[in-house]
Amino acid sequence: HAAEEVLADRAVVLALVSQNGECLAHAPEELREDREVVLEAVRQTWRALPLASAGPRGDAAIVVEACRQNCVALRHAAPA
């Protein structure tokens, strides 16, 4: 399936989440675990935090970035 191939490309997903962080929801699990991809998504919108895998949701820098935008994001943080 062409869309799956496109979304498996890290560079494409980075470009997408930099424009719309909520695109992270459509990324494969391995990219939702990727710190750089998740941080870029969260920089665009704190709403990307719950779309990430547990590992990045426990990353202090990612959680702080999300909380800078809205403290509600803290509810979606995972234990470090």
C-alpha cells in the first residue's frame, strides 16, 4: 500500500509532523518511538504527546515542551 510506504519514511514523517503534529497518529510504531520525530510533533502541538509511544512520553524534554504549550499535557506523560 503506497500510503504505508510513505509513512514508513522517517524524513516524510518528520516533514509531516513539523506541519501538523497530530499526523504522528498515522506514523508506524517505530516512528512514534523516535525521540526526534516525537519532539518535532510536540513542538508543533502538545496534542501529539498522547500519540507517542510510552518511551518518548517519559522523556523530560518532550514533556516540558508539551507543557510549555498546555499543562494538560502532563496527564499524558509516562513515568521515566
